[in-house]
Amino acid sequence: MAITGIRRLTYLVDDMDECVRFFCDFGLPLVERVGDTALYELPDGSEVRLLPRGHADLPIGTQQTGIGVHECTWAVDSEQALARLCKGLGTDHRITRDEAGVVRFVTPFGQAIALEVWQPRMVQGAPSPSNTVGRIGRLNQPRKWINKGVPKRIHHVVWTFPDVDEALDYYRDRLGFRLTDIQRGFGVYIRADGAWEHHNVFIANAKAPMPGFDGSLKFHHANFEVEDIDEMLVAKNHLDRRGWQFNDWGFGRHRLTSAAFLYVPCPAGGEAEYGADCDCVDDGWRPRVWEGNFGTLIYMHNLPKWLMEEPSWDVRYAREDETHFIPVDFNFAQAAE
């Protein structure tokens, strides 16, 4: 085990004041606003850092376009594990290490990545028990009242990649990530070797016929985990009152990950997603191959026109030789997570 999850997301932004306002309303605790930078810390200790576009703190040589998360710092469980990763990367990467011990480098396809020895604080959800037909989970007890949604940790992050297999091979071979699932035509879901999450990264196909996908390496969204659907929708109502808009899908649940979702267009780039109740897996998991639309949803509040027709119930276990992205000739618009 080496990489355990996300330590920090570093955004490059254009309008710092608007981005600070957004993430405060989104529920992230602001711990520092100094000059043209801002820092948020989630309950588990993970961080969101905002920098102005062009800031000198990021490595040179990146090829990512647009605003958004331009560097993900991955948590490593020990100095020994970090040393092993650096030894392997040092054969063909220019690696730097700052005074705080953060290791930085740029991949051959132009993505900035950082590694840091870090352990998250323990945060445990305590959702209200549910009552259902024939089963009482709460007796003489109302559901708890949530005043404001506060994301507990960073669950996953998504970029579009011009070459999905190049990125997959890199994350798997150089950083030890595991393949969880394949969504035909749209990308692959991967998780860190020390993580339980269904995925920590979705490697999205930049050439898929999706809004905003332009063939380049580009940030798409970050997922922030809340306790349950109640907290998610309380957070939504707070954003409603603060004047923020939501994407066209509204609230829903993905089939591929089982996760509840709510996407919010973010002035810092892409979208910020509230997520809850996602599948957890370990190395006993068998990757699956999904038809794109079928994996996208179990249900969705605002069903788009291209999903009005029931999708084909098309999912199967991947064969032993199916370890990479599976392209599709698109004849019409579909949607990935």
C-alpha cells in the first residue's frame, strides 16, 4: 500500500473573490485568505487551495487547459512508500521536493501531480436510521435536523484526457492505481492501491461527445462526500438561497457506482459535486464493462431528452484481456459520470 487518497486539490482560477464565495457557500471551511490565495480545510484535514491562474507554485511543462484543478496532491501512507515511488519516478522525471516534504512532478502527458506523506483525521458519518416497510429503524425518534451541509472529505476527481490508455497505464504502472470499471466510449474508473473508494479518478475520454469535452487535458469535476442524501439536499437548499445554479441533471444516483450525486457549476472551473453512498471495493473486486447510458443512472431528477429511451441493460464482467479503455463509435450524444 502507498497512495491512500486525495490530500489536496489546487485550483487555478480567474475570479478569486467569486471562487472564495462559492466554496464558502458550498460548505468548505475557509481557514486562510492571504492576498490572492485561499485555503480550505475539510473535516478530515484534506485541503482545497485556490491560486490565481499563472501562479508560480505549480511546475512548468504542464499541458492542461482552462481553469480548475491543475494539481492533485495524493496522500502517501509512509516515508518508505514515498521513497519507493520517487525512486521509480526519478528514472525519467524531474522531481522537486519542498520544505514541507511535498514531492512534485509532471507526467509525460503534461499533468501536474504531487505526493505527500499524510494521514487523514478519522471522520465517521452518523446518518439517521431509516424506517421502511416491515422494518423499524427509528422508534420514538425523529430524523436528525441538519442545519447546513458540510462535505467531510474529497472523494474523487475527474479530468478529460486525449489518450485514456496513456493516462491509465501511467497511473496503474507508475503510481500503483487499480482498474475498477470500464465505461465504453467514456473512460475508465481507477482507485489508489490503499483506497476503498470505487474510484479516486475517472479518466474521461476527452473526445467523447459531451458538453465541454474538447479533446484536451482538462479538469471536469471534483466530488466532495457528504453524510447522506439529507445532507446533500440541505446543502442544495443553502446554495439555492445564496443564488447559485445547478447543472441540468439535478439530483440523481449513478448505477455504475451506486452513488447519489448533485453537480454544481463552479466558478473555479468545471463542477463541484456533492456525493454520498458510493460503492466501496477492495482487490477482490472484478472490473466490469458498462454501456455508457446504462452506467450513468439508476434515476435522475431532470431526465434529459437523450435518456428518455430506456437504456440497454448492458453490463458484464471484464475478460482477463480487457484491461484498457474500450472505444465506441458514437452516433448520438450520451453521458458519463
